[in-house]
Amino acid sequence: MKTRTGKTIGIAASAAALALSVPLAVTASAEPTTTTVTAEIPDPQGKCDPFKQAVPNWKSLANVPVSKVLASIPDISSFNAAVSGQLNPAVNIDPVLDNGPFVVFAPTNEAFAELPPEQQEMLRTDPAALTSLLYYHVFLGLLGPDDVKGQRPTQEGTEIEVTGSGDNLKVNETTQVVCGGIQAENARIYLVDHVLNPADAPAPKTSTSTSGTAETTATTSAAPATTPAAPLPAETPTTPAAEAPIG
């Protein structure tokens, strides 16, 4: 009896020792990881060094409404005054621009300073003339420098044509894009060296007929996520801002 008991105890001890010598299997589930990918903000194209020096935080503007971006660029302060009710209190199209997507051509301060004195005075005193001029600088879309080429109707209703690509863009053949593709939350901004004139607009592209089959000249454009209504009437600020000089 003692022998059997001893053998039993020995076997139990050996089993216990074997169990201790074998590593325990551990089943661990990996915690899910979330990787946040930040889209790279492409450089605007053209002679953009002055813009980058004046607005060193330009990449952060990609998440800012276009009205605030326009206000943050010193070289287009005259254009910003015109769109925000500072030039003419009866004209404030900032709310419309913030309801993009839009491509916005913003003339530099030098471009506004080149306007004849009588035209500058008209823009200060004639809301309809100013509204029409400003809407000619805007069309629907969200296009960078490599995609903006083409002919499209502006928010004013008249056509506008962009030729070239990248850092060599022109508008209506004679106006040079100084720096283009500046990103805002809902717009792409192009600084231009002249105030655009609807009188210089290209003729609308029309369809032609060949052998009885209508062929429409193709115009490339981006389909916006939302389509704003036709240009809204100018809004009058509750508290008119001080009149800002052009230039």
C-alpha cells in the first residue's frame, strides 16, 4: 500500500513539474489602430514666393472658408474690400462665395490701381456695376492649376477662358495668373495681374452640325458637389463698413 501511494505521489509530482515547464499559451487580440492620413496640400503654381512670404501659414488655409482666405492675403486687399462690403456697403458677396465650390480670380492691388479713376468711382457708387464685375471673376468648380484650363460661364453669366497649365496660365488671353491654385475650404484662388472685364469675354461655344448629327464642342468642367443658385442679390451689411480705397 505504501509503495502504491509513493508511486502515485511521484507521478503527480512529475505531472506538476511538466506542467510548470511548459509555457502557457496566451491568446491576445491586438487593439485596432486608427491611422489619420492628412492630405498633402499641393504648392500653388506661378510666381508664388511673395504670397508664401506674406502668408507663411498658407497650407492651413485649406480648411478655411474662402472669404476668410481672401481677407488674409495682403496683395489682394482691394479685391477683398470689393467682395466684402468695404468698398460699397451695398455689395457683400462673401456669403455667396462661402457657399462654393468656386474658382475665384482675385486681381492684385496693382491691378485695381490701374483702373481709370472714373471706373473706380463707378464701382464705389454703382452696386449693380460692382456686383456684375465681381461675379465675372468667379465660376463653379474646384480646379487646380493643371485642370482649370477651358472655357466656362461665370457667375455673371458671361464666358471666361483659361489657357495654358501649371505655372503658365492666362485668362482671356491677356491676363496672367500670378499665383494659382491657392486652396481654401470651398474654393481655389488665382491671383491675376489685371481686373477682368466682361467686355473681353470670348464668344460662347455653340454646337455645330455635321451630316445631320449635332456635335457639341466639348468644354471640360468639374461637377461641383453642390450647385448654388444663380448669383444672389447683393446684401447690405447691418453696420456698413468704412469705405475702403481701391489700390
